[in-house]
Amino acid sequence: MSYFDEQGAASYLDGPPRQVPGYAGLLRMTMLLLAERVPPDGRMLVLGAGGGLELKAFADGHAHWSFDGVDPSGPMLHLAAKTTAEHAARIRLHEGYIDIAPDGPFDGATCILVFHFMTPEQRLDALRQLRRRLKPGAPFVLAHISFPQAEPERSRWIARHVAFGAAAGLTPEQMDSARQAIGTRLTILDPAEEETLLRKAGFTDITQFYTAFSFRGWVAYAG
């Protein structure tokens, strides 16, 4: 089930740069990590491609990479098509979940700001399906909300996350509603649990390369 309808898609492009600390740097680091192993004419798989921000950054930075982007939201994919229009010849968009992605094999893959919308079981399935679509040793970059889940740390981090990403002028009541929504609508795991799922799915050499307030990012390689 998609979290982004037409109204949500229309306002999405403003979200990540405001809500994710160092978002532009995260995308640049992702490209650097991928480029260590992805050839100049590499084929990339982007899970959660809606909106097109990552696709545009990657396509801008690597003129000969080609991309398959997957997202369950039709409106978000429509936005991605507009965002990446200048690179349309190198990008194929697929509406659905990871099971509808081409078999590849791909030279690399990313999944950025997606997993906190998925249960642990869904994440493990997605990771396994991603791995089998990658060439042996291909890099995979994963980044999303992740912080310790023991109380009182969990509640503190939820409050910090909301405070950082909040739009100007929110009332205390709106801030409290946002904290409740984060705590109940998203599935947030401890960073150690995230790494366990990557290992279970068959990824190796797992390294956490990005820590920015309530967000974490890892690079791993298909075993």
C-alpha cells in the first residue's frame, strides 16, 4: 500500500531536503560508493523511485548509467517522470513492488527513505529479492529512519525527528500529532536489527556510512 496519493506526491519534492539532514550529501556519498564497483555503463535498480530525486541525482552524475525505478505509487512515478524528463531515454519506471522489477542482473541498487514504511518481514523479502537481482559483489545502498528502540530513547528520538523536520509555524498540538503519527504509522528498527536483516538476506561487508540525527545509511554487497 502506497503512502503517497496525488496530494502527497505534489508536495513530496520539498520534503527530503528539509526533513533529512545532509540529504544532498547522502546522495553524493551514495553515488561515490556505487561508483567504486559499478562500471561506467552500469545498470542500476532503484527501489522507491517515486518523486525522482535520487534518479535525477544519479543520472546527472553518471551520464552512461541506465536505471530501472520501482515504486507502488502511480502519482509518485508520474512525478518521477517529470523530475527526470531530461534523462528519460535511460530510465524505465515500474509501478508496483520489488517483485515486478526486472530480473537484471543489475550492477548496483539503492533503497533510500523507504524501509521505515515496511514491516521487518516485508524488508527481509525485499532485501532477498534485491540481492538475487544483483551481480555477485554488486553494491547496495540503504538509508532511512533508524534509531535505538528502548525507552526512553525511542520517544526522545521521535520527538527530535519531528522537531528537525517540522515546517515553520506548527502549533504544539500539531507537533504532538506528528509525534503520535511517527510512533504508530512507521516501523522503526534499531540499527543493529537493520544489519541483521541485511545479513539474513545474503549481503556481506555491511558498513554504516551515514548517521544524521534520526537517519542511518549502509552500504553492503551482494553475496
